[in-house]
Amino acid sequence: MGKKKLLAAAAVVSVSLLPLTACRSEPDPQQAAEDIAAALSALDLSQVPFDSDSGTSPDTELQDITAALSPLPDPAVTAGEVSKEDPATASVELDWTWDLPDTDDDFTYTTTLRLDRDEDADDDRWRGRWHPSLVHPVLADGHVLQLQTYGADRAEILGGDGQPLVTDRPVWRVGLDKSTLGLDALGASARALAAELGLDPEAYAAQVEANGPQAFVEAIVLRQDDENAGIEERIAGIPGAVALPTTRELAPTRTFARTLIGSVGEATAEVIEESDGELLPGSQVGLSGLQRQYDDQLRGTDGLAIMDVGPDGTPSPLHQVDPVAGEPVQLTLDARLQTLAEEVLAEEPSASAIVAVRPSTGEVLAAGNGPGSEGQQTALLGQYPAGSTLKIATSLAMLRGGATADTTVQCPAEVSVDGRRFGNASTYPPAFVGDIPLRQAFAQSCNTAFINAADEVSQQQLADAAADLGIGVEAPLGTDAFFGAVPAEADGTDHAASLIGQGQVLVSPLAMAVAAASVAAGERVSPVLVRTGGSTEGTDGGEDAEAPAASKLTAEEASVLQDMMRAVVTDGGGQVLLDLPGAPAGAKTGTAEFGNETPPRTHAWFAATQGDLAAVVFVEEGELGSTSGGPLMRAFLAGAAG
């Protein structure tokens, strides 16, 4: 081979070897910066290269710095364009955004990331240079970030007169301060305190054990009133037990509209998790009733601050969001009548309710539940057969068929429909058996006279008459309610039973109070309980429910019904109201059978009107409407007049 060919071959070999040494790619500082930004966004530096002079891993320091920001979500960190200062050093700005709950005022700032590279090392990747100022520009060694919250002023729930029903009232937070107790004493103290307070000792002991060693574990909140006077002395002998004075949003009394208004307390872990970042530990929230339903409006927005806390514990604010007070919710309740309703029912052992409505406006003035309801919302959500109170609607349907209050109707002792026998109450007066005016059939509550109307009044006509009085009609009450249900289709014995408020007919005390109010007003009344922030929230519909058909109730029809309800007071089962002071009262008694026992158990109803007030008394385990409901109604109306 010639010399020229050898040189050419050598050149080819040399060129072919170049990629093995000269084509190795250099590490990209931009990619390194973006990887570190992503790691900071996850608050996890364990998988990215960092150098530190502190002797502690950067990931550990990052966790220490940000631990007290919980439960804020992780930040969003983005890297800008890297500035390469020389082959071994570079820097880049990192933009930080912390999404703060319930505000658009996020915590944003910029820090500088410094990158280094050792070109001669086997691992010549770009590495971050750690310093606390990477997390926030003012942070020095030993400093951490801390989240502090400031509760917003919770708005009040107002009554119909605009005065607060629920407002700040002094209370005791009674519980155990674990920081003052040794482990050996915790269980005994917890059980002793629970027993003194009438709580479950084992449940409270478990609650105490589950909390941290420095925690104050609340057992109960008590009003600072005569009933709880001396609580500090009562628990003084229990190690670790304390009663801390503070305030809570409370109604005038412990029982005042308790089921309706609900309660306020510290947000639980579950509530915080479900809030999608809106709530933080320590937030006071509505836990039940209207306090919960209108919590967003009442609670307002908590304030918060991000603090730079030095080694000595001194905080310096870095970012602050002021709290925004909540907005009041106004109800139509009359505080005096609500209190009166609850006082009247205080000795009734059965579930019970009194609902009062102002006919001229539809305002619900009282929605009281008795202690026998055991926290259930009997007044608004109860679903019961109406019994003879539904004869108001049956009478309206009969009037529309051509009857008058003086029309003679037959009232036999018994009547049979498809083999089923219907009779009158055992206390029905014999003098009103036979042919009597419709007015007296209504006043004496003759079941058979109304069942005999089955051929003249169809089920659809009964349902229409009930709806024209407001039964089964959705209304913008402002909270959950059952407005009643009268089926439009029924035949045979079901139809006959419907005419006396049995069968498939169901109402709530609210629904019957609305019907009585509609008679008094001369037009269908649409009830309202929440004046601000209200919406239709009935159990048979909601905000998207179709608008009800217009009522066909006329003033002339209502006048006849008013006359018939007055006859109940002058001649029938409502004579307990005859000598009431004030405007003449009207009434309709009702007794509804339920269950399979012999004799059947009965609900007691008593509907009444007086002036611009309509009310219903309901007793779940009653006798007759006149005997169980009458005295309660008299006490309520007499108190209302006073």
C-alpha cells in the first residue's frame, strides 16, 4: 500500500473515533432548575441533587421550614430562564405561589436558586445550592414559616324584629388540660370529669387519650347561667380539669329553636377535609340546623398570616389577609312566641309541635318542638296523617260542588265502603247523629258525613282543594320542610279515608298551619321562615321545583270556612277557646289513627285562627284533638294575646 493510502486510512480511523470522546452532551442547567422547581412544588427534595453547608439534608430542612404551614396545599413553584454565569455556576429565579383558602389574595414571591457544577467530577450534574432563603428570601438559618389564623366575626341570626336571636353569650369550655397531668393520671381524671358532667366516661377517656400531650380536650360547653353556677368549684378536685371562660354564638335559652337554629363549634378534621381548603383547624363552623345551612353566609372569611418565626419564637409577618365578617341571616320568628310555644310543650312527654303563622304575610312566627321530639324537627319535617283537620279541605271541595254551610248532610253512626266500616269517635255527641247541617258536621267532626261525600268529591278535587289551601305546595321557606301530600288518585276505601285525613294523606304541623292561615287570609298563604338568603328547600322539591299552579281559593269560600271554624269553637270540640280574650277564634280538631293496635294509637291535632294568627298544635301520641291539643292551644293563644 502507498504512503498516501496509509495516511488516508489513518485519517478515516481518527475521524471515526471522534464521537466517542467529543460528542458527550453537557448537563442542561435549565432542566436542572425545572426539576428542582418541581421538587419544591411537592415539598420533597429527596430525589434532586443539592449541596448544603449546614450538615442537615436540604429535604429535612425544607420539611422543618414548612411544617407549620399545614394544612395549606403545596405551593406552585416555576423556574424562570437560567442565567449561566460561567461553565460551573448559574442562577435562576423561582416564582412561588401558595394558594390561600377562601381568598384570591394568594401568597406570592420570588426566590433565587443557585446552581453549581463540578466539571471534573464523574457526576458533573448541576446541583442546587441549599439555603433557607430558597424557600423565602427573608429566611435565615433556624427560621421557619408558620400559618396563623384569625377567626372572622360570625354574623348573628336575627328574629323577625331584627334583634339577635343568636349572638355571643358567655360560656365555660370545660375539659382537661393534658399538659398539667402525667400519663398515669389521665384516664382517672377523664372518667371523673365525664361522670361529673353526665357524659360517657369511657368515650371521653378515649378522646383524651387520642389528643396530643399538650392538648386541652374539651368535654362540654356550658352557658354561664344560674343552672351552671359553681362549675369551677364542682370540678376543682379533679386533677387537670379546668373551666375556661369564653363566648359562643348561642340562642337566648338552651332549648330555644334548638333543632331549627342548630349549633356552632370547632370544625372537625372531616369537615376541614370536605371544605376543599376553605377551612383551617380552629375554624368555628355551623354544625347543624340553619347555622350549618347558612354557614358560608354567617361565617364570613377567616383572616390569616404567614409568619417568619426565628429561633427565639419571635414571629414577623410576611403576608396577611384580614378577616371578613359574616352577614346576618334574618328569620321571621317572634322570640316571644317561639319561647311561649316551647314552654307550652315543656311537659308533653310525646313528640309534639306548635307552629304559628301570620296569615297576612305568611311569616312563620313560631316552630316549636317539645322535648319528646328528642331533637327531631317535628314542626317542619314531621309526616303524619292529618285526621279531621283535613276536613277543612274536604269542606272546600264540597262547597265547590254546590254545598253551603247550611246544606243538610247525613251523619249516621257508621258507614260502609267496600266492606270497610267507618264510624265516628266514641265521644261523638248522639244529638248530632242523623240529618244535620254541614256546619255542624264540621263542628262536631262527623266522619261519616264526610265519607258519604265520596261520590260527590273526587280524589282529584280533594287534592286540588288541599293545594289551594297550601297543602302539598312548595314555598320559599328558606329551610327544609315537608309541605304535605294529598294524592290525586285514590279509590274505594283509600278515597273514603282521604276525605277524613287518613289513607295516604300526610301533612306536617307547618302544612296544617299554612292551611289554617290561608282560611284566615282569604287566599293561599306562602310561608316564609328565612328572610335573607332563603330558597325553596322542601322535601318534595327545591330551587328547581316547578312553580305551583295559582290558587283558586276565593274570599267567599274562605268566609264560609271561617264561619265553619268558628262553629267548632261555639258548638263543637274547640269550645276550650270560647272565652279567649281578643278576636273571635276559629278551630278544627283532628284525631288521626295510626299503627295496627286495637284500639289504634292516635295523633292529636288542633288548628286554630285568631285575628292575624294561625296556629297548629300536634301531639304524636295523643288522645283526641280536643282533649290533648285543646288545652295546649288555649295556653298558647292566651299567652300570645298577653
